[in-house]
Amino acid sequence: MRIVLGVGGGIAAYKVASLLRLFTEAGHDVTVIPTEAATRFVGVATWEALSGNPVSNSVFDDVHQVNHVRLGHEADLIVVAPATADLIARAATGQANDLLTNTLLMARGPVLFAPAMHTEMWQHAATRANVETLRGRGIAVLDPASGRLTGADSGPGRLPEPEAIFDAAMALSQGRSDYQLPLAGRTVTISAGGTREPLDPVRFLGNRSSGKQGVALAVAARNAGASVRLLAAHMEVPPPAGVEVVTVETALQLREAALAAAADSDVVIMAAAVADFRPAEISDTKIKKRDDTADPVITLVRNPDILQELVELRDVSDRSQLIVGFAAETGDGRGDVLAYAEAKLRRKGCDLLVVNHVGTDKVFGQDTNSVVILARSGSEPQLASGTKSEVSGAVISRVGFELNHVSPRA
Ligand code: CTP
């Protein structure tokens, strides 16, 4: 595809360099048109080097080629990111005072705006009206993500992550109407990895969780426009870019982090493998092997069930929040995997339960997975299988569907 990438003058312009890479790596021919203000954040040389095409922001460069007409007409898709309040206003009022706004007026194909600005500017009546005007003309304006903005402020107005804009752009170019990011403006907390319960300064009780599923969920949620907080217990994979990471070790630390994060989360997904028990005592010094003593005995005590506690807290605080649990189940002589999982869903009271069938050779550390998503609402169990990233995509789509179409329990 021939893509015109319009870059507005906001600090988020630096993130658009990654978006440009995603487009070129997918084989698209990209012409970047920064506004004058955008070149104060990222220089023309960067856009030229990354796109492999000449870059201009003036209608007076290469006048004989009538660039503003040619670029607008030839583009299969125009993406504007970051779409600043100023750029949105200029586009809404049909101004043609630089190469980008000229090109927008000449566009024949789909146009996607990815806004980024301070929350007050995004919520200002003038911007609201301008966005409605653009949407009314068939221009796709993404809802911004929510989260840390340039200064100390935080709220809706963050540029969605490059992967999220890329996915929306591809959906729009395919004529799909579901380009809008399903989790835009939502805060999603995801726990991942396996907790470790110390016995002494060098030993712990742990589990086989690699963290891959939790990380894949964080990527999928981020790409769906959410502001993501990853509560990372022990993981064998690095956390993804563009998410806030809180590192924890034990179940008790995870509980504390989860309860704090849940207070302002629209969604909490407990994908971590949490130890159900911890040693009753942690030795300050390394436990010694002595020939004269009997075999050591480790006494375990129960850890709190974080998922259940999150559900109880949500219910007493009357908070509107979707809570998702994971269940690693093995069937046995007394029942099959689904029967156990349904009982667990009822016991824990979460809205969705994603059920894995595990054995030592299955799921843990593997790249592929097959799950059943059970809903408390009693809808049909949903099957999802494939790579952990495909399964995560299905789980996050289901989360988006529940949030946007089924009112979560308040
Ligand atoms: N979980 C939790 N706190 C715990 C244990 C588990 O929040 N102390 C969460 C997990 O993150 C997961 C879900 O509960 O989302 C199910 O965990 P699982 O280990 O499969 O279930 P258990 O409650 O431990 O039940 P059982 O061991 O009897 O299968």
C-alpha cells in the first residue's frame, strides 16, 4: 500500500518513528509529512532515513510535481499521528495551510487520526466538536489511550501504542468498521509469571510458569489501546515495551500490588501462577545439611486467594470492573477438566475464567496453547487455540466485548 503518514507537533511524534517502521517492515511504501511543529520534535532526516522517501512539509517544495495533489490522490491510506488539537481543528475546518492539510483535502482513500494531547484539551468542547465533525465526514478518529501524559498529569489523551495504531490502520484499510481500539481509555492490570516463596536466603518454592501467557496478554491489551500494568512475578521472558511493570516475588507481594492496582483498573486479569502455600517460616540463614539430624520438615501455610479477594473487594466497593481468572486444570477419576473449571468459576466468582488443560509437558513454557473461556453469565464456553499470542488476542477481544456490550457487574 502507499501510505501517507502525517505527523503532528506533539512530543508523541517520537513514538511515530516505531509506527513508521511497522509500516515499512510490512512492505508498505510510506511518505511522511510532518507539520512544521512536528519537525521541532523529530527532524526531517529521521523520517527520510526510516521511510526511504524524501520528506517535505511545504507546498512550495517540488512545485512542478504538485505534491499536495499527487500525495493525496495516490495514497491508499492516510494516517495522522499524533493528531494534535491544532491539527484536528485545522482538518475539521478544512484549512490548507501546509502540505499535510492540503493532502488531507485531496485524500481519496481512508484516513485515520490517532490523537494525542492533554486530557483537558481532548475533553474541551472545541476538540469534541472538531472530532465529531471529522467522524461525521467518515474520518476514523481513534479514541486516545489513557495513562501518563507528558507532564505529571495522567488521563485520556495518550497516543495509543504504535502496534495499536498499526492494527487499527490495517483494519481500516481492509474496510472494517471495527478499527476502533476496543480497550481505548481502559486501564488493565495483568499478573504474570510464577510467585516464589522463600525458604531461606537461597532457596524458594516455585512453579513452572514462564510468564509467556501473561506477557502475551499484556501485548494484546496494549495493542487494543489499553493502558496496561503488568504485575510481574518470576518470568522467563522480558516484559513488553509500552506497559508499566511492577515486579513482585511472593504471593503476598503480588496480593498487595494487585489490590493497589485494582483500585483504578477497569479490568484485572490474574494470569500469574500464584503459590497456594508458603513456608510457615523463612530462615534468616541458609538451612544447613547436618548428618546428625533427621530429615527436615517444611511446614506450609495457606496464601490468600488474590482472585477471590479482588472479586469480594469489587463487590463491596460497588466498582464496575471485569475480573478474569486463569485455571490450570487436570482432570482426574472424579471429574473432567471443564467440570472442575466450572466449579472453580463459581467458587471464585470472577466474570471470566480462562481454562488451560495442563500436564508437565503441556502449557508451561510452551508457545502454543488451547483454552476454553467460561463466563459467569453462563454463555456458551468459547474455545480458543493457537500461539499464546493468538489465544491472548481471543481473550482480550472477549474482554473488550464484555466491557463494551455486556455491562460488567457493578
Ligand atoms: N490465584 C490467586 N491467588 C492464589 C491462587 C490462585 O489469585 N492464592 C488465581 C490465579 O492467578 C488464577 C486462579 O486463581 O487466576 C486459579 O488458580 P489455580 O491455581 O488454577 O486454582 P486454585 O485456586 O489454586 O485451585 P486448585 O489448586 O484447587 O486447582
